[in-house]
Amino acid sequence: MTATLDLSPILKSPRLPDITATLVNRLRDETERRERFYDEMSDDQKVEFIEGEVIVHSPARNRHLCAQLELVALLKYFVNHHQLGEVRHEKCLCVFPRNDYEPDVVFFSRENAAAFTPDTMKFPVPDFVVEVLSPTTEKYDRGVKFEDYEAHGVREYWIVDAEAESVEQYVLEEGAFRLLLKSGSGDIESRVVTGFRIPIRAIFDSATNLETLRRLLA
């Protein structure tokens, strides 16, 4: 279920034709820019297309990379072990109706991943997304991405704060994200990746990560 937008003020406005023409022209321009983005993007950059603009991201800090890799290791091996679907990270271009993102970690269910081929470059909306905060990306992770993920069917969204060593877990309920957990301790259990339950410390501590990985694969 998708949240309903209240368009009544626009629909009742005498400027509706002007507003419509402006939106049509804007979307036409964005479509042209988006096609150029697809043609010009390269494998050596992390780039996203957000609200008509190409966003080139700077290299990530070590704490960001470590948290991302620790979580990917746990999630990927668990998903593969139980044949639940597919896990991707960093350079996986996920295509939304208006924007294109490269989230830090994504999970696709078996059904969602069924059409993947070795040459797939544009991926569908994931079932589960993780973004690791950084100073340059936090405004997107908590802003347009949050809204876009919520509006277009991402069923679970984790925001990982590598500096504070904490996680926020949002689940989609009736078209809106609900904060299920915000913590730097204890366990976190996915609502989408069935059976995936880990200590939050396993995302930030390599020894805990290795112990957790052994348990997951037992």
C-alpha cells in the first residue's frame, strides 16, 4: 500500500495548466539527463542520479568501509547458505521511477532476483537496503532516499552510523516506514531476510563478526 498524496490544492488551482506544463518540461529534461547519465557513467566511480542531477561521491572513510564489509560478509553468506536471494553492495545501480541509487548494501528476494543475468547493470527496487552514514551522504540517506525507499516498496531499511556504532531499523507498514529499533547494543533481526539475526556489535567489531558468522553457518 502506497501513501496517498493530497493533490487537491493543485487540482483546484487556476494555475493547473501552467503547473502541469512546468512539470512535463522538467520531467522531459530529467529523462534526457538520465539517458546521458547511463551513457557516461563508468565503473571507477560511485555515482547516483538524484532529482535530475548526477551526484559523484567522494571516497569513503575507513570506519564506513569496515562497517559495510562486516555486514556484507554476514548477510551474503547467510543469504547464500539458505538460498534466500541475492546480496549486492556499493556499485549496484538500483533504478527507481525518478532516481538511480547505489546503496551500500542491498538484498533482493529470489523472486526479485529471478531475472538477473551476468550482464545486468540496472537493478530493480531492492527488498532490503542498508546505508552507512557519511558526512556527505547523510542528507540523502535521511532525506530523498528515505522518502523514495518508503514510497516505492523497499520493505526494510537500515541506517548504520559507523561513528556512533549504532543502527536504525525501519520496516514498511501500510506504505510508511516505522522505526522498529535504534540501538548500539543487543541483537537486530531482519523482518525481510528470514532468520537473519545478528548482534549489532558484529557490524563494528571483527571478532564479534567472525563469531557470528560461524554461528550463522552452523
